[in-house]
Amino acid sequence: MMNRHLKTKPDFYLLEEVAAILRSSKRTIYNRIYRNRVYGEQNPVPPYIKMNGKLLFPSKDFDKWIDSQKTSD
């Protein structure tokens, strides 16, 4: 019997969820993506795909990206 109270990890995070996890605004994330694309900057941005005009962040790639951002300061 399946337990309906168990939550599984989503395949994708929405922009709002990523912003909350990063404690950033949606606008800041949009700006980083834009500046990387248009000006070739290297702002840290989690991997994403764009589908139907929405940014989706694959959860597995996002988790790997978070790990890669850790510093040893």
C-alpha cells in the first residue's frame, strides 16, 4: 500500500522556488540570466530550461550546481 503522505522531489523547480531557496528575488535571477546571455558575463546561475515562456530548473542539476557553489572560506 502506498503512503500518500510521502512527498517526492519534483523533477523541476519553478523560478519562485529557486528564488526562495537562494534567498534572492526573481528579478535578480532574471537579470543574471539576461546579462550572461546578452553580455557574456559569468554570473552564477543554476542550470535551467525555458518551456512555454517559463524558466524551469531541473532539480537534480540544481542540487549539483548548489554543491559546486560551496566555498571553503
